[in-house]
Amino acid sequence: MEIVVCVKPVPDAETRLRTAADGSTLDIEAVKFVLTGYDESAVEQALLLKEANPGSKVHVVSAGPPPRTEEVLRASLALGCDLATWVEMPPGVAPDPVSAARALARAVAAVPHELVLCGKNAGDDEAGVVAGALAELLGVPDYSAVLDLRWDAAASRLRFQRSTEAGVEKWEAPLPCVVALQQAWNDPRTAKLPAILKSRRLPIAKVPPEAAIPATGTTRPTKFELPPPRTGAKLIEFKTPEEAAQKLVKVLKEDAKVFP
Amino acid sequence: MPDFSLTPEQESLRDLARKFARTEMAPHAAECDRASRFPEEIYRKAFDLGLLNLNLPTEYGGSGLGLFDQCLIVEELAYGCGGMTTTVIAHCLALAPILLDGSPEQKERFLKPIGAEYRLAAFALTEPSGGSDPGSMRTLARRDGDGYVLSGEKCFISNAPQASLFVVFANTDPSQRHKGVTAFVVPRSANGVTVGPDDEKMGHRASSTAAIRFDDVRVPASDRLGPEGGGFSLAMRTLDHTRTPIGALATGIAQAALDHAASYSLKRETFGKPISEHQAIQIKLANMAQAVQAARLLTWRAAWLIDRGQKGTLESSIAKCFASDAAFAVADEAIQTFGGYGYMREYPVEKLLRDAKLTQIYEGANEIQRIVIARELLRGYG
């Protein structure tokens, strides 16, 4: 099976984010970009399918600026993807979801693709737009919030589950299609040290973004703000539960004015 | 101009070790320390990820890293747990003499199995009568037919309880003192090898350490490393390669101590404000940060020199000695920053002091390092 996985470089959750001086972009000087949960699940799913279906190939594709995009592609190669394509945006330019989908669709259309896997949404903006837009641009159906994907070769059908608020749905679908994966249900593997070293030497195919796409996209954030620091916590000291209750009622009435 | 930035490749190696240390090692560090438990499952995972055979060349199934990259990894691992990291570096220490003086046939025979599956090796140099004076070594290797017969006792041998293979130093001609020292590879299964009970240690309790007794152990000549009498030089050349990672291990402990102290200082309040706003604590943190950075840079420089083919004896001794003293001092100040809580086992910093202590002692006590430093230094003035 020809599998394509689309990934996005996302700031590491352990990085301390700061807004840049202009207030509408993030200060990415000290930010580390990584593969995050949904995309890790997608890569893991691709590798599991490849292992279960000998002869399959996994091609990882990402659209974005250097150096972060190359890093997530190399991380995917270290995990076991076979090929990588980078739609190279100018430095510092991160595409918005629709531009990303258009750039990815063009790259995916140019390579063999029976099954296209994505994370359900990106770990940073959580937009959840790319998989649907990509399917539309490729002219194939898409399925979201998918868990536990298997290929039933005898029936030529994908079999999978979807996690919904009502419960877990069981589905089957023919290829080709786009599938957006739920996060971390499949315990993504860790790349081994020799594979990490080897991944640095593997080739990455670079393609330019389509000239017609504005690199910054059709939408742009106008302002980033850090959440205000939390204030107003009050610690009630007490010796007996009765005293605690009395003091709490007093605070609720007089300070918080929850009760008259 | 020197360049202190890491390559993307080095960053990804460091990230792998960091993630492993923080998600696999650190959560078990306190429990293994308390129970003196050797967490084999963690070392097996380290083997699977390529974080165990750091210095073993890729042709034997290892990770084949240079010293600088080994140091990056060791520092991260030690941040998670110094004791577990000792198991890793004691293993690499035992591989080094085989890599240095082993014949191609010996490397194939001894190292291939180590790269192929999880197995530990141990470096057996120290004896009850002393570790820093190989000339007075009492373990003897008597010529017997086409081989040798080993007798004697080694002590404080890291990984001895689990190792499948020992690199043993024994004297083939005691009249020659250190010039009679010869190195052998002895499998654990050899007749006459007895490993003693696990030593009860002050720190590094996730690693295991024991004495080994050799009662007339027959060793074929084909298992001798290098020539008769070449063992002392081999031990010294080995330690030239493995001293620097001790500096990295100590730096990892020191960085953990600083991180604990700094985070705690922002939360703990006295006299109506976080203690981080008291100058007494700020001065401590500033001194700790200086020690950590200096330890790391000295370690990096020594590793960089050795990777460039220089001997680096002076620099690696300085790195090991400075970083281990720094780790002890920084862990001490971290406890002081925590106050009474720091002295409690419930908090993580007292373990760091116990772990830091060993780095001042093993792989050449800091007194020996200072003798080496002075000797190397004075050469430049003679």
C-alpha cells in the first residue's frame, strides 16, 4: 500500500512561549518544533500498516519554513518512514490551514498515494481544517477522529473505528481516502539512536510552494496574548471542619458575594 | 572561532536521551534508590534505543558515538538518575579496553554478542588493597601451558552482579610491578569465578556493585588483551577515554540540583515573599549556575579535544575533577536552599548529594586527578 502521512511542526509543549514585539506573532527564537500527539499517532498508524502489509511504503510530507519543517521530516524518517517531501516555505513563514492543505495536496498528488493519513488537528492551533480540505482538493473522501485502522486485503477495505461523543463507531471504507487520526491511542514508538543518526543522511525531496498561494495564507492572527496570571486564591486555615465551613461561608458571602 | 552550538544531529541525540531520562528513568529513580533496586527493564529499554552501547562501533551493533556525543547523552541520562547512568558508563568502560587493544578476532568474538542482545560487561581493576595503585596489584595470572591461571580478588566492581563478561587486570610478573599488569577477558561462566553479594552503597543505588573472586580460573592465551605487561598502559589509555563522561555525569547531577533549587525557590515563601527574592538565595543560585556551566564547558572541551585525536589527559582530568566537585557543591547548596525539606528523603535533592559524592571517587579519585593535573601542568614549565 502506498501510504502518505502529512505532519506539521508544532512548538514543543515544554517550551515557554512568548509573543514577539509586534503582538501578532510568536517569538520563535528559543522555540523547539516537534511532531506532536496527533501527528505522532498518524505516523505510528502508517508504520503499523506498513508492518502488517509487506511491500507498503510510507511517504511523509510537510509544508513549512526551515529549519523546523526539516526537523519533523527527519524525526519521521528516524521513526521508520521511507521517503520525505518538503514543500519549502520561506524562512519564518508558517502557512495557515487552507494554504497548508493546498500545498500538501499538490505534493501528495505528485506521488503515489492510496491512503493519506493526518493528525486529526495540529497540536498548536487545533484548527482541524487540513485533513478535510486536503481530501476535497484531492477529490477523495475523508474520515476523522479515527482509531485502530486495519487493512482487510481480502475485502479490499480499510476497517477502523471512529471515536464520537456517542461512543465508538465501526466503519469500513475503500481506498483512496484521507484519514485523520485521533491522538496517542496507539502508543507511538520512540526513534532509536542509530535510526536518528541515519535519518540525518537520508534525502528529502524539496518542492516549491505553488506560486499562486499567498505564503502567509488567507487568514492571519491579529493578536497573541498570554492568559492573565491567576489571582484571588484564598487559603482558609482551620482546625476543625466546622471552623472551615464557617470561614468558607463567610468568604462566599462577604468577599465573593455569592450569597446575600 | 570556537562554536558552542550543537548540530541538529547532536540535538536529536540529546533529545532522545533527555526524553528517555525524564520519562523512563526519573520516575523510578527514588524507588530504585530506596530499595537499592537494579532496574533491568530500564537498561533493556536503553539497549533497544541505542543508549547503552554508546562507544561500541556500529559494525558490532553499537551506537558508535564519539566522546562528545557520548557526553551529551550521559549528561542527560544522569539528570534522570545518576545511579542508572553509572550502569551505562561502567558498561562502556568495560568495552573500551577491548576496543583499544583487542585483536579483530577478539572484537568479533566478545563485542558482537554485546551489540546483538542486552548483556552487560564489567571492568575489574580495583582491588581491596587499593584502586589507584595498579603496581601493587595482588591478582595474579600464572602461565600454565597454553594459557593462564588467574587468582585473586577484585572489589567495588560496577555491574559485576549482572555482567556476562569481565575485563580483568592481573599481574603476570609481580617483580615488574605495574609493568607486569596484563588484561584478560573472562566470561562470567568460567570455572572459579565467584561474584559476591551486592554492596550496600551510599548512592548510585540503582546500579549494582560487588566483589569478584577468581579461584584458579583458567584463561586461554587467546583471551589476553594486548601483550603481557601491556595492561597498565591499557588501563590508563582506557581511563583517558572514559574519564570525561564522568564529568558529563556529574554535570547532569549538578543541573538537576540547580533546576530543583531554582523551581523550589520560586514557590517557597518566607518573610512574605518567594525565597527567590531573597539575595541569600539568589547568590546561591548564581554560584550554582556558574558551577554547572563551567563543568559542562570543561567537559565539552575535553571531549572535543579527544575526538580530534589528542590525548587530552590534562583536560579530561580537569573536567572530571572540576565537574564532580561542582556536582557535590551544587547538590549541597540545593539541599541548603530547600532547608529542612532538603534533608528529607521525601524530596529529591539529598539523593543528588549522595550520587554526586561517588563522582569524586570513582574512575580515579579526585586526589589522583589533581596529581595528574599537576604533573601535566608542570611539564609545560620544565
